[in-house]
Amino acid sequence: MPAMCLGLEGTAHSFGAGIVSADGQVHSNIWDMLSPDEGGIHPREASRHHTEIGPSIIKKAIDQAGITPDDIDLVAFSRGPGLGPCLRTTATMARTIALKLSVPLIGVNHCVAHIEIGCLDSGFTNPVTVYVSGGNTQIIAFAGNRFRTFGETLDIAIGNMLDTFGRSIHMPFPAGPIVEREAKSGHKYHSLPYSVKGMDLSYSGMLTAARKLISEGVSVADTCFSIQETAFGMLAEIAERALAHTKKKELLLTGGVAKNARLTEILQGVATRHGIRFHRVTPSLAGDQGAMIAWTGILQFQAGDRLNTADSHIWPKWRTDEQDIVWRTQQ
């Protein structure tokens, strides 16, 4: 049986454990998400959630994969970026398991893992990636041995914007899927700030303006429709510029917000206009989950990456473009 990696993901509100083998087979992928009754995600509450459900999630992942703990050859964990208390809890579990099993430990960049699981899922080798989630909004492409950020949000991530808007009108968390559902019955577009600044973008002005629309009596459906058309149009513009600059032939959509059908449709249109391949990551691999950490851990391990337990401190502000991608050749 190919080498098995246990991946633990716990950067924010979700905790996940996945088992992936070196041949790219996802044998299990179990996660649980903290959904507060009101307000946003409190780091300590999320950390407590991970502590309480982590062991059972790990056990379910191992059982679903049909293996025993002794079959695990490698443990990988989300080292950053993310919320400090959540990262520390996840790292502690990973260190404990790796030491108990006497197997190597690998620290994985959460953002890079979203790209790599998308490439595994799609078969892409060198895409322009639109990475959109609750905490990140970036347009990324590989160049010079790193995943370079060609454009990103200057303030809040798109997922955060959708959740904050939803919270302001009493939608439950996460609000993104509810905004998408409401937008399907919206038909009238109301102008919102279209804030593209070079290759970067900004969503805070749109959030304020959308709240104002609601206060002025515009329907939730029409407001959600307007938010999506504006926010996704901004992403498409930057992605199209990145494609024109890099001349790459693949466009990948990944991250939790990748589940959105309208965003998928818009980016598919971009790819069609450029005559390139497009892939939206499979929804079960879109959000924060352990399989993406496990697979990226395998890639790093195969390239010779190792992490001593004593040096396995977390990096809450670890950017996508701060890691040397030693497992990829120059493209």
C-alpha cells in the first residue's frame, strides 16, 4: 500500500482530518465546523471546539480509511496562516500523534494546500488560481519557485465580506450559501462600489454600500444579486489580467467560496474567452479540510522536507508567497 499521510487542518472555525496516500487517493476526509449562534468566530471558542471534537474526528478519518494508526507513515498539519489559538491546538495534536507513532511531521501552508488539492482534483500542473475563502482572496500563479500573488484583497476577504453582510441582516453563519440562494431570486441590479485597484481589490466599501441598500428598503434578494455580480466581476477582471500576463493555459478556482455556482459560471466564461481549461475544485475539497493538508504534506515529504518537533512552532501570518515550493520544477 502506498505511503499514508494523516493531515490535520485547524486554522479557523473548521477542524478536519484526512487520510491521503502517495498515489493521490483520498481515503477519508472528515471535518466539523463551529457555527456560533451569533457574532463571528472567536479564536478561543474555535480552539476549544477543535480540542473537544479533534480526537473523534481523527478516529473517524482513520476508521473510514480502513486503516489502523500504525498504517500512518506521516503526519501533516496546518502551520499557518490562521488564528493563533486554533493553530496551536492543531499543532499540538499533530506533534503528539507523530511522536506516538514515531513518524515524520510536516508543517503545511494552508493556502498552498488549497492550490495543491485543486491541482490533484483537476489534473492541472500550472494554473492561475483564484483562491477565495473566509480569510483569503488571492489570484496566484507559480513563478520563480514560489506561488506568486498577482492580486489580492487590500482589506477583507470575500468570504468575510459575505458573512459580515449576512450577520448584519441576521443570516446564520456561514452566510455565503444563503447569499447565493437569495441572489437566485434577485433580478434588479443596484450599483455597488467596484473597487479594483491595479491588480488588487477592496470589499469594505461594497459591504458598507450593501448594508445601506438594505436600510433603504432594497430587497435582500436584489441586494444579494448585486453583491455577487459586483464582487465576482472584480475577481474575474483580475484573473483575466493574470492570465494575459502569465500566458498560462489553466484556470483553477479553489477555497470555500469556490462552492458558489455563479462565481464558477463567471470564471468559466473567462476561461472560454481565453481558450483555456477551467476547473472548480470538487465541493468536498473546497472548504478547509484535512485531505488538502495530507496531500501537500506528501508532496513536501517526497521533496525532502522535514520538520523537527522542537522547531514546529506555528506561523499565523504565513503568506502564500513566503514558502519555497521545492516539490515543483520551474514553469
